[in-house]
Amino acid sequence: MPLSQHRPALAAILVAVAAVLSALAAFAHASAATTSTNPIVTRALRDLGTYQGECWTWMKQVVQDSTGAKVGFDYRFGYLDAGAVEVALKDAGPGDIIQIANDAWSTADADYDGLHTAIIISVNRDGTFEIIDSNQNWDGMVNLRSGYDPAARAAAKGLNFHVYRFGAGSSSVPAKPIVTVAGPVAAGDLARVNTPGDCLRLRNAPAGTITHCLGHNTQVTVTGASQTVDGVAWVPVSTAAGNGWMAAAFLLKEVPQASAGPSGSGTVTPLLRYRSFVTVASD
């Protein structure tokens, strides 16, 4: 039976209504799944169903709007420079940022298949995530995605992945307190820079040339035995800014915690607190 002149219009209206209801249901699902009033999640959901362009630039805007932090121009150090901490995948929660990239090419000009940024909305029982991201369909649109498995996605492209957290309120998972003690540090120890209001110089050798200056509370890993030069005890360290030497007197030994290590690609390296490089420093 042929349609009347009114039936095509009615069918179009019904399709449009169904699309709106589907979008509202997805939004409600995401809102209900979020167990915390996380500012990053709240801000990200405002853009659901809108055009926002590339995933990386959209995430930076969401983070800046919700926390004030300005992510830099590197897919790894850009987070650390902005004050983010890296968390293990098992500790990830709402508001944390998943970044899939190649650690060997994370600069602003990075461009390869699989490079992607997503914001966690909630954690599923099977260890996957409900996420929100932009440009997942190469259309610049912000959409929800269910059952997101960053480890599998990174492995499929031969890439690395990391999870970053901004601020104490960035997840419903409580952060573990950092416990430090005074005393000598030895090879293998995690340590924290102890220069309140200042930074600690990283040098290329004991009493050598300054390469960077790391801010108070930055985490480093001691990699060898100390050496005394010019009356100062120096220890070799591995840091977010690279390897070098620091004055041992300005390091506090970190008490080991139950969960340590990055979220990434099967290689255990130190948990990176943040990078803060300035021009004045303690020795």
C-alpha cells in the first residue's frame, strides 16, 4: 500500500525522536555510571554529541576548564609538566586521562595510527572502561564508548599507554599518602626532592653541569652508589627529565607503597609525580 503524503514526514519525525531518545539514554547511562562528582567528567559530558575536533586538543580544553591545568605540547611530558600524576591501570577511575602513544615519539609532531586520548567516565567489572572522547569516528564529534581496553588497543598498534590524574579530586579512587623518611638513600630507592619553595639541580656528573631543576616533591629513583665531590655527597638518579646526579642531602627516601609503577606497556619504571623545571635552585 503506497504511503500517503503525510506518512514520509511522520516517519522522519519518528526517526528523529528515536535518535534524541537514544542520545539522552546514553547521557543518562554515563551520568549514572559516574559515582563521583568529578569536575573533568562533568565538563566533558557537556560536549557530548557536539563537534570538538581532535581528541587531544579537546581533552586539553576540558582539563583546563575544569582544573585550571594547562597540558603542554608533548603526549607524555605535557601531562607531567601540567602537574598530573601517573597512576597504574588498576587504580584508574573517573576523570583520569588515558593516553595511547609511542613513548619514543611523544612530541607535538607525533602522527601515527593508534594515537588517541580518552577520558574515563567509569570502571567496569571486567577491568574495561566507559569513556568519552572526541573524533573516535574521524568526524570530530564527542561520543561515549563502552568496554574500552587501552592495553589491548595499544598492543594492537605496537604502542604504549599511560593513565594520568589531575588533582586530588580527579578520581573516586583515594590517593595513597606519600610517606618519606630522612636518612641515606641507596641504589634502587625511590626518593622525593625536599626543597620547599625551591627546586633541586640535576647535573650531568657529581658537581657537574646543571641540566634541569626539579621541583619540591618530585619523585626520582636512585640508580647507584653515592660519590663525594667538593665535600658534597652526590647520588645518580633517574628522573622524568632524564638521568643525572643530585645532592643526596636534599632527597628524602620514599617508603614503598602497595601499588607502584606506571600504567603503561609492560615495562616497570618509576611512578612519575610531575616535572617542574625552573632556573633557581638548591644544590
